[in-house]
Amino acid sequence: MIVINSPHNPSGTVWSTADMIQLQNITKNTDIIVLSDEVYEHIVFDDETHKSVCLFNDLKQRSFITASFGKTFHNTGWKIGYCCAPKYLMEEFRKVHQFNVFSVNHPMQIGIAQFMQDENTYLELPQFFQNKRDLFLNLISESRFKFTPSKGTYFQVLDYSAITEKHDVDFAKHLTKVFKIASIPLSVFNENNKDDKVLRFCFAKTDDTLIKAAEILCKI
Ligand SMILES: Cc1ncc(COP(=O)(O)O)c(C=O)c1O
């Protein structure tokens, strides 16, 4: 099985059509299954579009898509999502699923069903988060942090190599303790904990919080 995730947490990068075609070519005539984590499918910026595995004929025959209502309807923590796959894969999936998740609680199913009635809830999502990304990035443009704007998700990676040589885990702890601003060091996701001197910040916050965070970051 190959597991992919686009839009990607933590880097905020997205796969292009060329990337997807490459994956399709690599897996063609093999028995490799693809698990495509597409929970941020509706949060893609700068007029790009999400490239789901189900848009590629050969790829979709071998792929599971996992999706989360939590990301689409701003209710992380409800832990309700869905899985799509061709029938022959879904038959296998259901054998496990019925024992893993007997049912999802009823009030939250009704809540999700109501959200789904209004397509604006997810169609307005990219602009909603792009405004927050742009606000945050504009406010820190004069800071010593360097960045490539996030292309999707609600995460922004910032490069702090101009500020300190500190290991990213140590610097993240330092920012939390001394400056009261929390981030995630990317080395914890990397093979051999490779440290590229970058931290992940979440911009799914109120504008006031983003403004306060940017003021802090500009002083560092
Ligand atoms: C890439 C990715 N996949 C899956 C999940 C899980 O989503 P949920 O908790 O909404 O089911 C997350 C949550 O942060 C995520 O970032």
C-alpha cells in the first residue's frame, strides 16, 4: 500500500496533476493499493483545484479515499468522516469497519446532515481560510521568518534559520515557554527526525489571535 496525503499536513503543499499521473504510472500493472488521505479536499488556495485520486481512471480503481467532515464543516473533534473506494475494496473495508466503528452517535449525524444541505459551507471554505493565510503572511512579511505560502490546509510552515541554529523541537519549546506561541516542529514527522529549521503554525484562528501571533513573531 502507498499512503498519500494532499493537501498535506504539516507542509501545506498539494499534489499537481503531474504528480498524480506519476503515481498512476508507478502503480499501473501492480497490485499496490493507494490510501489517499484527502481530508483537506475543500481547503485549496490561489484558484488551484484539489486533485483527488478519483479523477484518474486507473488510480481510482485501486484507491481508498479517506475524508473528514471535521475539516470541511469546522467541527474537528466530532470524529466523523467517510471512506470511498471501488466496490471490491469497499467489501473488504466493511468487514473491518463494522467492528471498529459500530455506529456514529445520532445527534452528530443529524448535525452533519444539516451542514450538508448548504453547499456554501464547503464552497466558501477556500476563501475563508485563504483570507486568514493572507492576513497572517502579510503581517509577518517584515519578520525574520521565511516562508513559501501554504497552498492548502490551514497550516503554514515558517523557516527560522535566519534567527537561530537551535534544533526545531527546542526552538518550538522556547517559543511556547518564553513567547507564549505554540507551533509544531516538522522534524517529528520526518525520517530520522531530519531538522530543516521549520515550524508549522495553524492559521485556523480568529483574526484577533492571528494579529496577536504576528505581533509576537515580528519581535523574534
Ligand atoms: C492529514 C490528516 N488526516 C486525517 C486527520 C484526522 O481528521 P479527523 O480528526 O477530523 O478525523 C487529520 C487531522 O488533523 C489530518 O491532518
